[in-house]
Amino acid sequence: MSNKSGSVLYTGVTNNLFRRMNEHRSRAKMDSFTYRYNVYKLVYFEFHYTIQAAITREKQIKAGSRKRNLS
């Protein structure tokens, strides 16, 4: 996910993408990263059959550079 200008990237794991997007867009948690940086736009997602595979992939994405993640 990102903000309007694309200057922020947020990566996370969920078992219900639609619900999680609504949670972020509602801005209910004022101390959250997505609230603080006005993150609301889905720019990319992947589907994995197991939570272990999803978490492994999330760690790979977070470990990479921003430049590589944007390409």
C-alpha cells in the first residue's frame, strides 16, 4: 500500500484483503503507520496458500531496497 504521492510503502500480511483494506482506509487506529502516513492505496498484492509462505515473502519484500521494490 502507498499514499497519494507514492512516497511511502507499507507491506503486511492478512487472510482477508478486503477487510484489511477497509481497516486501513477507515483510519480508526490513530497510532498506526497507515494513519500517520495517510496510506490508503493498494499498489500490489500476492496470494499464498500458507501463512508461512506469506510471511516469508513479506520478509523478503521488507528486506529489499525501496528502489528494487518499486521496479
